[in-house]
Amino acid sequence: MNRELIPFNLPYIPQSGREHLAQALASGQHAGDGRYSRECADLLAREIGVAKVLMTPSCTAALEMCALLLDLRAGDEVIFPAYTFVSTVNAFVLRGIRPIFCDSRLDTINIDERRIECLITDRTRAVVVVHYGGVSCEMDLITDLCARRGLTLIEDLAHGPFATYRGRPLGTFGAMSTLSFHQTKNFTCGEGGALLLREPRFLERAEIIREKGTNRSRFFRGQVDKYTWVDQGSSYLLADLLAALLLGGLEEKDAIQRQRMNHWNHYLDGLQNACRISGIGTPLIPDGISHSAHIFPLIMESLERRQDFIGFMQKRGIACPFHYQSLPETPMGLTYGNQQDDCPIARCLSDQLVRLPLWHGLGDQQVDRVIAAVLSFLGGDL
């Protein structure tokens, strides 16, 4: 039996990123907003189509900036998907808001757009959506709802750079959106993120918040003769050394996305029929959506079946982890009210979802080996 480990993820840094890093080291400009930060931001703004991109140390930091830009106060409410990473919610909880959890769709694993409106109260200020696996939420209905009810829409785009909904890039629906460049993401510099601003009205204050609450950016543009403390803020700049690493990956985005998509489609072609017969869920991509091939999930019939599957794959040297816990059922989530009974799909996903290895550099033979192992696990059902 082949015991060579197939990890769930391996970060990819191309040679060009290493060369950019060497140049950044030699330049002496290592802190934020140097040449490579600007080049990354310009590339993302141009390719996605937003007014401005600000590079940040993480997606979490970008989400914290969103909460600051909205002037959220204790007692305000923000609606989130129940099935997401804790950072999506923590960034707002830090401002004293009460999170309201909305259940998921079992088919796309995204927030259930049909359940959002019934959660809106007179204290609701915003809706945050997460495009799970880089597959878009139903943005027509969600954007119409937010416009009709006067709510700010924010997109957590950690999984979905360069994906689209009905031909329109994700990240251009919300007033603000956020990206992640963590080592598990399609494009990485180890740790990093970005804040995408669609509406120019947020730009000046976003620059201030990102620069520790000072008007330092205006000073360096010659708009003021000195800079000073003018607002709340923190240190939300991405080091230029990290931006140099990231730029290499962004410059190769088409090749990276193409290989990921090839692997994703190979998984689907090789597993869809057997999984259907065995009652195991495979990804659904709705019409009109192009996704980022960030995650290939399977939804098992039960927690016990999932644990059996993870152990089976581990014995064959293949790492297949589960993902989030339903946030309303976590110790912290429980402190915000008894919402766990309102999110049964999120609970199901917590118990039953598992992910297959998917990363740039994964070989075709490794993908075949994963497929063969999954089919072997399912063999008793066929």
C-alpha cells in the first residue's frame, strides 16, 4: 500500500514570489504600504473591480475594520451564517454587537437567503455573508433585501477570490468585502488579508483606521503638514515582505486557478455517481456561478460515518479534515442566546462535512489516489 502522505493542504509560493521577497529585503522597505503592497492592492482592485483595496495582516483584521467603519455599538445586531469560521463573527463581537445566526443551505453550504429577513429587528445594522468554498451565495435576493431594509452588506470573501455570480465578481456586491491570504487559501503569504471597498465614501476613514487612527496617509500624500491621532484605529498594515511573497501568486492566478479547477472537476467526475448511490452529498454549483475551487467537501450520512471515513483515509496516508463547528452551539455562541435549535443544517454540517485534499501542486496521480480511496471506502455500498 502506498503510504506517502497526501496532506490536506500545502501552501504554494512561486519562484517569482521568492524573487520579489529578495528584492524587498534588499530595498530596506519592509513595513506596510511599500511597493509590493501597492502592486498587490492595484492588481486586486483592477481584477475584481472595486474602488480601493487596502492590504491587511489578515482577513480577521479586515473584518475588524469593517466593524469600525460601520460605527457599531453595544446592542446592535449583525446577521451571520451559523456555519462559518469564528473570525467572521469575532471581529464584530469585539465592538459589543450581538450576533444573530442564520442557518445554512445543505446544497451550497452557504447562508440560507430565505431565512435572513425573519431575523431582522430594529437593532439590525448589517448582514455578513460568507461564500463557502468560493461558491457564491444568492446575491440577487440578499442585495435586494439589504437595500430594501436599509442594511449594510459585507462579503467575507476568504474562500472566493476571482469567483463570480451571474458574471459579476464576488466582492462587488457588499459595501465592503474581505479577502484572506492565509496559508490554507488559494493565494498565500502565510498570513495576510485585504479590505475591498466598493464605495469611495469609506476610503478616507478606512485609511485612518488602518494607520492606528492617524491621518498618516494624507501626510505622505502632502495633504497635511503633519499627521496626528484623529479617530479610532489599530495597526492594520500588511508587511511589504509578505506582500512580495503574495504578489508572485497573484501574478500566476490564472494558472493556479486552472489547476485547482481541474482537480476539483476530477474529484466530481470520479466520485459523484458513487456518492449519489451511497447517499453522500457532493458539491452543488448553481447556474450562473463560477467558483474558486477552494474546497471539495463531502457530506456524510452521520457523525459516526464521517469519523469512520477520516480514519479510513488516514490509514491510507490521506488527510481529510472536517471543518467548522456550528457557532450557535459553541460555548461562546451559547452566551448570545438559545439559537442552536434554529440552525439544524449548520449542526448537520458540523457533524457530517469532510474535505478532500486540494492545493496547487497536487499531482494528478495523487488526485487519482484520493478518488480510489474514497471509492474503496464506499465499496460496501455499491
